[in-house]
Amino acid sequence: AQASTALLQWGRAWEETMAVSMNLEGFERAYRLRNTADDELLTQVFGKDEVDTLMKERPALIETARSYFPHLTSSTYERLTREPDTLQKEQHRCAHEMEQLAVQNYKAFIGSANVTQTVQHGLAEIQGGLDQLASELEPVKNSLAAFQSTAADLSTRRGALRNVLQQHGSILELLELPQLLDACVRYHMYDESLELLAYCGSLLQAHTARGEDIPILTQLQEQVNMQRANLHTSLVAQMRTDVHLPACVRVMGFLRRVQRHSEEELQSLFIEHRGSFLDGHKQQVEQLRNSRGGAVAALRAAAELLRTHVHDIGTQYKALFPQEDGPLRVWLGEQVLWLVSLLRAALLPSRGVEGARRDSQQPSSAPSSNPRPALLAGTKLDAGSCTTILRQCHIASSTLKRLGAHFFPAIAGLFETRMEQLLCELLDAALLNFHAELGRYDWIPTTALASRSSTSASIGGGSPTTGVESQAGAGGNAYLHPRALELTRHRPLAVFTNDLIQTFNELRQCTLYGLRTPAVQHFSECLTAALNLMRSVLGSQAFQAGSSKATEFTYMCMHFAQILVPLVKVHLETVFGTHAQLDMTAIIASMAPDLLPTSVAEDPFGVDAVVEEEPLAIDETLADEVPADTAGVAACMNDPAADVEPMQANGLLTEPSNEAGAAMKEAIPENAEAPLDASA
């Protein structure tokens, strides 16, 4: 029963509590609604801007309005009409009560005023004392502030010095980094230098990231940057030396680790500085070229430079930059152009080959008053020198072919032009000598042939011609003309033949394929010009019919047509191959009718065309003085002291001399039928 009673009481209490809470919630809701309504009413009465202003300036008025507006809104109309009177009465009541309060308590008000005045005077005196004390304590305050500042600075400095003392070893290592870098660079310790630079870079980068302004670290950074530049300069200087591929790869690896250049810049840097190394050797070549007689050595050195250093530099570039070879191609082209320019300056004459051809085609009644210059001033390259240079250039071109810089076809034309010009010079000199010999020839034949024929007849019992043929068949070469020694009967023709064979000696030393057609043409023109010289002699000297001079002139023309022209044709075929065909028929046909009868010109090698030479009176004493195994030109001269190289029995009329042809003996065999192809 007691529990039931307690439970009922607890239930009633819970219901009352719930009712109170519900009433409280309703009151709060009503209060919020009322405040919201009051705020809206205030906004409608005063305006929103005016309400905000009053809230800031006169908040008491706003609170009074909020408490008064509910009274007005809850009043009836009659109450509202009486509200002004009610307010006025309330005002009079408040004024009356204030007056009564003042009358009843005036003593207290007066006492409060006196106390207030006394307190004000006391506070003023206290403030004056405080101000005087503050003025007296101001210097002390300043001294204390200065002392505190000095003490703080000293404490900071003491802490910094203590930190420096603790980090003395590390600081000393940092300060010694520039000197250590300089020593590593000077002794080419590039790995250690790069490791030190990497360490300095990380250290200084951390300092920069903190944004601290430490003068010693700033100075250290400047010194490290200077040593970095010295390292770069030292590495670049290594490429200006004679560095081989392993060392070059190592140097380029160091430059990549420096991280100062891009890959394209590294390619340009490599080409530039390796080219600077090559320029030093080029200057030596130029000095050798400008020295006296050093043109051939300079050209050989230039070709050797391309074969060695240029090839090495190209190989190094290919190994370092296998993906891009554009700068290398340009640089190789410059080096090839440099060699081509040297060859062009040394090989090409001051006047072209066309000028040489025009000179050779001029009327040959007299020697040219302005002879063709031999070579450029200061240079003199013969066929042997051209062969040496050509072989060196061919080797260099074959070496650079691996790099795509095969340049031999570009220079072959220069050597062909030079050899053609040299051929023109030699043929012009032969024509000049022939003209001079014809001018001073007295048409007295030499006795050397008769002496030789007599000796051969006494030994072999045959005719002179048979003796010569037997000698040619026994000891001569296959291309020796069987009647070649008969050319020694007349000195001009013998000297002219010697000059022509000397020209063939030069051609054999440097026989180029492209020279075959021009050589045939120039020899044809030379023989035609020699015929013109013989015509000029026939026109200038009055030969009486049947006289000895007219007979010897006829013999010389016959020897020219029957011996010299076939001899030149055979030599051309021997040097240049069977395709080098001299138009012998046209040359001999051009001799009719003034130099040879028409019948003889049409068939110069017929039986009827052979002119029987009348025997000559031989001085036995002179015949004994002539050696039996020598049929030289000097033996057939009227002037024994003439400055002419003698012909050996197996010499100029048979084959080139050993000294002149030594440079080409390995390249051109004796029985070779095809010339050297310069464009091979």
C-alpha cells in the first residue's frame, strides 16, 4: 500500500513536472513571438535605419519602447484615448515625488556633495604625486630598458659564440670547401670535385630555403660558384687537347653531371672545342704551306689531318651523341671544304684549261709572246707530287666514309684539271723547243744512225732496220716502235720526241681515268701544231727541188708520219688503255699535199711509201767515238755541247725512266691497259 501510494505520488509529481515544462516551453515560445512582434512594431514605428541608430546611441529608449509597446497594443480604444492624460498625470506624480524626496533628504545630498568634492581634491593630489614620481622614475626606466636590451644582446651573442665553439670543426670544413674544390680541379680530380659541388649545393639550397641572411654563407656560395666555373673551364680545356675516346667520354660525362648545358648545347660545345684543337693543327699546315717548297708537304699533312684527327673527332661524336649527327655533318663539311680549298689553291692554275686549249690552237708560226703560266705563284706540283697527294686524299676519304663524309669524288676533278693543265704545259714546252730547234737546224743529218746501222750490220749481217728490230725484239718493250731510232736523224724531231715521251712519263705517274679523252685531244692538237710549225719552216725557207735540205725535210716529214705519230698512238694506248684512240689517219692526211704527197698520206705504211734513205758519208773517227750501245740525242747533234738530256737505248723512246715512274710502279703495272679511275 505504501509503495502504491508513493508510486501515485511520483506519477502526480511527474505529471506536474511535465505540465510545468510544457507551460515553460509555451511561455518561451510566446516570449519569442512577442519579441519578434515588438521588433517588427519598432521597425514600423521608427524605420529600420532609425532603429539601428537608436540601438547604438540610445539603447535605454529602445528597451523602454519594447516594454511600453505591449501595453499599448493590449489596450482598448477608450484606454488609448485616455492614455495621454494618464501619462501626463503620471509625469506630475513623478515630479512631485522627486520634489518631496529632495526636500526630505537634502542634508544627505549636501553631505554627499561635500564628500564627493573632498574625494576629488584628494584624488587630484594623489594624481599629482604619481605624475611627479613617474617623471622622476623615467630615467631609471630608460636605463633599465637599455640594460635589458644590452643584456639580451649579450645573451644572444654568448649563445651564438657557444654554438660556434661547439660547431667549430664543421664550420672550418665549410670554410675550407672552396680551397678543397680548387685543389681538386687543379689536380683533375673531377669525381671528388663533383661530389663536393653536390654537397655544397644541398647545403646552400637549405640555407636559401630558410631565407636567412648569413653573410659568410653568401660569400661561401659565391666562392663555390667560382670554383664551379673553374671546373667547367678545366673540363672544356680537356677537349682542346689530343684526347682519345675513353678520356673524351669521361670528360663529357663530367660535363653532363655539372648540369650546366642541355644536350644540344653539349653537342655544340663539343664541336666548338674539338674544332679549336683541330684549328691549331690547321695553323701548322698553313705555316708549312706558306714556307718555301712546302706545298706538297702541307697538302699531305692536311689530308693526314682529316684521316686522323677529324676521323677521331667524328668517331668520338658518334659515340657520345648517337641519336643526333646534324652538327657533325656540318662540321665535317667545313673540314672537307677546307681541304678542297687548299687543293684548289695548289692544283688549279691561274688560267683555266680552256685558256690552255686556246693557246695550243693558236697559229704556230712563232712562239707565243705570252706563254701559259706553269702554276700559281709559289707552287710547283709535278705528276709525282699530285700522285702522292691523290693517294693521301683517297686514304683520308676512305677513312671518313665511315662517318658519311666520302669526299674523293669532289676532289678528283681538281687533280684531273691539274694534270690536264700540266699536260698542256709540257706539250707547249715541247712545241716551243721544236720551234726553236727548227729555227736553228742546218738540215745536216746526224751520223749516229748510220754508225749504229753499220755496227749492227757488222755484227748481225743484216740491214740497219733489221738490226734495230732485232734489238727491240731482244731487249726492248713491246710498244717500242721498230724504227724509233730513225727519229734521231733530225735533231728537232728527236728533241720533240724526247719531250713527248717525257710527257708520257709524267702521265704514267698520275694516270687518271677522266684524263683519257683530254689527253688524246691535246696530243692530237700538239701534233697538228707541230705540222703547222713544219709548214711555217717550209714557207720561210726556200728549199730547192732536189737539194739535200729538201730531201732531209722530206725524210723528216716521212719520219713524223710513219714513226712519231704511231709512236704517240702506241704510248697513249699503253698509258690509258686501248680505248684511247688517236686519230692517226686524220693527222697524217692533213700533211697532204704540202708536207707529203697525197698518195703517201693516204697509205703512209705501204711499201711504196717507204723512202729509201741514201747512205751518208761517215767519219770513221767520229764513228769510233760513238758508243755501240748508245743512240742518244746528244750524239746526233751538230753542237756536241747542246744542253739536252741524252736518250738511252731503252730510255725515252722506249719507256719512262725509273726515277720518274717509281711513284707509280706499284699502282700501274707495265702491261696495264686501263688507266687509274680517279672516281673509283
